[in-house]
Amino acid sequence: MIMRYPALDEKFNTVISKNTFYFYNEEFEEYYEGHISSIAQNIFLLKNRIDREGLKESVLLEHIIEIEDGIDAILTVTGFSKESLQRLVTFVRAMDDKTLSSLVNKESWPSEDFKTEWSLDKIKSIIKTNKKFAEGIVNLFFRGPTVPVIKKVLPLFEFKKLDIKKFSFSIESLVDTIIRYKTKGSYKAAREGNPEVVIEQVLRSHKLTFEKGKFRIPEAGNIPRTMDFIVPNKTAPKLIIECSYSVTTASGMGDKAKTEKTVADYLKKNYPSVIFVGFVDGIGWYVRRGDLRRMVEAYDFVFTFSKEELERFEKLLQETFHGK
């Protein structure tokens, strides 16, 4: 028997009457409960060891070397995500800073040219086999806040997680971790923390008007494409700015790079005198170098948010709009 096509009301009522409300896979739920219990036991082992032996670097070092996934307890107690640890390790590998290198025993780290970011599994593996590397990771949590370059590069929201007092398991420190877990989404979504605000401030300081708007791009299936900044306006654009600041990495970064190339081709064809500018920054792009190369190919000029780059951007504005 061939299944008939149901009517609209029938399809609508199926979703209402047969709704499961919350989907769950019982096998997966049981697995994840076991995972949560494992982390809890991991943390209790660490706490008991600290209670017996005191809060010392050597205690944390023994824990992450001896206990399977011991580093997970450190991350959970501080609220430092696995991805944040990966980014911080990448930052250390990329940065040539004497104080930081000394703190983390960088001379004992595996010496590899930077091609890809180390996965969490690789970091855990090195912790187990390279004691100097493990000491360096512990030192980041114990004494990282004393290193000027870390304080300079980490947002205060993340920097405050590198607080050794969290391992005292005091109510105050645990509440701080809980609050940071709870508010991370709204913190990241807040407009004031968006780097686009910096671009707005620079444009306004030069008394330049701008619009955010959509162009229809036939090559992209006529999908309206919202541009971050169209200076001075959509009617007579001279400068178009796209901002992509990425701290995390995602497969979608490749799609974004491809889209920007389509946008660039469209602009060259329809607005040949327009300057297409990209603000591309953040450790996420530093890591995804293949996507980064495709991304920057789309732009006439590329800037980051460093002080020197912002000054260079202002020079471009000066030459484009003020003839100097």
C-alpha cells in the first residue's frame, strides 16, 4: 500500500499530539551520567589530596600525571574549558616571551613548527610522558596571572579563572566558577564585548557615516548578504568592512571564507571602485590557516585589532575620505 500524503492539519496535529517534549537517547544518557560521575570522583580525589598534603604545585602535578584525565578536574574546578586550554597552549607555542617560556618550561616542550593546533588528547598524552610539560601546565594555573603577557592577552572574564584560590574549594571560589559557567553565553553575546564596536568608534572619530545592509548576490543564489559596515552609505559606497573575530575554531570557518570570496567577486563586478576591507583576528583564525588564507584572499586590505593595525586602518580612512 502506498502511503498517502497527509493534509496540513493532520501533519500539524501529529507534532502536537505525538510530541515527546524532550528527546533523549537512554543509552547515551546513561553513558553521560557515568561521565559526570567520573569527573566528580576525579575532583574529589584532587580535593582529598589537597586536604592531606596542602595546596602545592606538586600536588596538582601528581594528580594530572597519575590520574586518568586528571587535567579535567583542574579545568572543571576553575571553569576553564577544554577549548580554552587548547587556545592557551597554542598561544604559548606561538609567543616568544622570556617570562612565559620560563614559567611553562617551554624549552622542554615538543619542538614542532606550527602547522596545526594540538588536540586535547595530544595535550593529555604529553602530560603523561613529559613531566616538564606537565609542570608548565600546572604553573599556568598556579602562577599564570603573574605573567604580564597572559594578563594582556586574556580577557578579564577568562583571566579570573586562573585563580589558585579555586583549589581551596571555598564557597566563594566555587560560586565564582558557577557564575562564570552560567553567564558565559550572555557574556559572549553582549554587544559591548563585540570587536565591531571598536570599528564603529574609529569611524565615528573620523566623522564618517556608515550603514549595515544587504546586497543581493546572484552568484550566491540571490541570498541577501548583510555587510557589517558600508561607508558612507549603501547608495554611494566607498568602503565596505567585514569583521570576523574568532577565538574558537569551527568547520563553518571554511564556509565563511568561501562566502567572502563570492562577495568579493560580486563587489568587483558591481562596485569596482569600492574598497573591500576585512578585520580578521583571533586565535581561531591563527589555528585554521588554510581557511585563513582563503579568507584574506577576498579582501583588498586586511587588519587585526592590534594598536598598530588600528593605526594603519585610520591611515586608510584618512587617505580614502580626507585625501591625506
